[in-house]
Amino acid sequence: MAITNMLPSIWSARILAKLEKALVYAQPATVRRDFEGEIRADGDRVHFHSFNDLTIGTYTKDSTTISYENLTDSRVTLLIDQSKYFAFRVDDINAAQMRPKIIDAAADRAAYQLAQTADAYVASLYTGASASNPDNIIEVTQATAANVYSKFVGLAQRMDENNLPADGRYAVIPPWILALLRQDNTFVTQAQPSVVLNGQVGQIAGINLLVSNNVVITGAPADDYHIQAGVANAIGYAEQILNVEGLRLEGSFADGVRGLHLYGAKVLQPELLYDLVLSVA
């Protein structure tokens, strides 16, 4: 089959599946993805819905009259404002039997690079933790092999005190923090969780630790690492792969493949987002 006859829907689904397997910050376990609406073009809007908390009443048999509350539905709009593309060429000089393998490998690599770009964007949303909850900012301290484990125990305590849901807690760490943790016997010998997330390297005090090179660095010198933490409901994320197509390139003996990745992300509940700042000792 000629490359120009490739089915866009099949290739879009394939690349999106590969992309999602490479995401850390934007994977389903760390962001909300249950949006309403369709993504067809840059500038589209999708929506996330949530409901008010309910009042818990005391029931006494044969005497309590149950009172029913109205559910209040709130809707947050998310703008799809990130538009990234990939494009590569395959020269005719490549043997016919090798062309499908080359195209598959290049598409897989494109999916990985798109995932890294999207992750870096979601990582930048750590600033939302301070929007209305300064208590969710854990000021910069130096991390060492002797104290780094306790930093995450302290983070878990802060989450407990703020009534953060216990299920699905996460924190994204850079590789150098993981290297320090691997020098801590408690971390090394603890049991690993049965369900492993993208990038997961362990768990401390109920917090799933994920490793990524996209952790945001600030400070002067640049050695303050902003470890984004929380639960999935804190951030909303929506994405779509569009316009994956093959075409014959003019002026050369080659085919081209290109595609468009549209996405957006937004802090939905800042009270569920944390920023643990650790610096290099």
C-alpha cells in the first residue's frame, strides 16, 4: 500500500496510544481526562463537570425524616491552546520491505517526543498550587540521602492534614532525587505497589513516586526543583491527534508523513495540588 493511502484514523489512534504510554505528568492517573466535547481544531473548548459536597445527616430509626439536597453542577471550560506537529520524510532509496518498519519507528519516536512536550507543559502548572492555598507550597530545602525520604513523609502528612483523598496520590521527581532515595534502606526494602503507573519508581507514605526529566527548575543558580504532587482531580487535560497523513513530497523522490497534536491543560482544583521544592545540596 502506498504511503499516501494510509488511513488517518488508524494512524491517529496508534500514535495517540503510543503517546499516552509515554506520558508521566499527563497520564490518566495524574490528571482528569473525563472531558465533555470534541477537539477538532486549535482554539476549541472542552468542559469538565463537578458537583458540590453533600451534607451527611444522622439517621434515627422510625423518627428521622430524610431531607434531599439539590446537586449543584459546576462546569469549568478548558481551552485547547497547544498545537504541536511532527513531520518526517522517507526517501525512495529505502528498500520497499524496509519502508513500513522505518515509518513505524519514526511514528513511535514522534509519539514519544510529543509526550515529552505535553508533559513539560503540564509540569509548568505547579504554580497553580499557590493560587488560593499557600499552605500547599512547601518551601525550598536542600535534599540529601539522609533527609529526602522524610521530605515525602512530611508531604504525606500535609496532605492528610488538608483532607486530601488518599487514593491516587502522586509526586513527580527528577532522577537525582531518585538516586538519593535509592541510598535509603527504608525506600529500597519497601514493597512495591501492585499497579504501576507510567514512570513509577516506588511509593512513600501512600504517595506514588514518578520520575521525569521535565520537573521544572528555578532559582539562581538553577537548582530549585518544583516537585508537583497531588491527586488527579487537581488538573484537567484534554488532547487529540489530528490530521495524520501521508503525502508525496514535491521536488524529491520521497514520501512524507505529518500529524498534529492538539491539547490543553488547566488547574481545576488548586487545593488538591502541591509544590514541594527541593534543591541540590
